[in-house]
Amino acid sequence: MSLEDLLFEFDNDSVRMVAVRKIPRIETSGLLLEGYEENEEFTVNLWVGRELVESGLARFAEEEIGSQELGRIHYMERIQPLGRLAPLPERFYQRVYLTLSSLRRRARGDLARIEAYNRLVGMFRDIVEGRVRKIVRLASFGASTDQVKNLAPEERRLYEELSSIISSWRSNILRIAGE
């Protein structure tokens, strides 16, 4: 899956929103918002939610991932043995995408926000690198279903692709020995 495909998937993922003030019925080509009262919760695609936030009409309903939650996940990943993956919160990668893209937009010129953004990016990078190492290891050994149950959907795709490539390569190499 390419980066563009992944970003398209994340931007079109549903997010929960809360109206900050009354939102009138909005209808455009291919998009309909029924209209919402102040403090009413509703669901839209992420890209629509961003527009509503930037317009001052709504806020995200706890969709972003906080630095404490990311720090806890970072810690859990670091203490897990090499062959084990800690479960990630539901929609982890989408939430990190929302958080980092939002922070990046708000950080322009603000040193404190830039530092907070960089700290979160560093923790996220550590989490991803650790999980990739574990996924490669699991894929190379043909892990059991129990071992891969904690994979996020994005990780499961990687695991399946790697597992298939490694299995095919292994079979071809072993044919050299006449097996």
C-alpha cells in the first residue's frame, strides 16, 4: 500500500465530532450534513471534520492521541519481549495521523509546540520501528494466530505480505537442495 493510499484511507475514515455551535444543514455534491445542535455528537470523514474544526463549528470528540497515552504505549512496546506485540488502542495509526497532522498545523512558529510535536514524532517512530522488527520476526517464523492477534489492521497487511514473500523465497531456496 502506498503512502497516498494510506493517507486517503485515513482521511476518509470516520471520526466522532461534537458541534461547538449550531451547524446548519450543509449539502454539496456528494456530501450531506444533516445539521447539528450545539454539543451534539456526530460522525463524519476526517477531512470533513478538519474543515469543521478550522471553521470553528466543531471539535474532535477525543479522537486525537495524547502525549501521556502515546508515552504509555511507547513504554509498553519497549518492555515487551522480541516475539510479543502489545495490543494497540483501536484505530491507533489513524489517531496518531490526526494528532500529528493537527499539531504540525498548529505548531508553525511556536517553539513549544514544535518541541512537543518533535517529541511525539520521536516516540511514534520508536513504536513503529519496534513493531516492524517484531512483525518481520513473526513473519519469518510463520507465527501462530495467537501471536498475531495484537496486530493493527495496517500491521496485519504488512505481516501477510512479508509472510508470503518469505514463504515463497524459502520454498524456492529449499528446492535447490532438492526438498
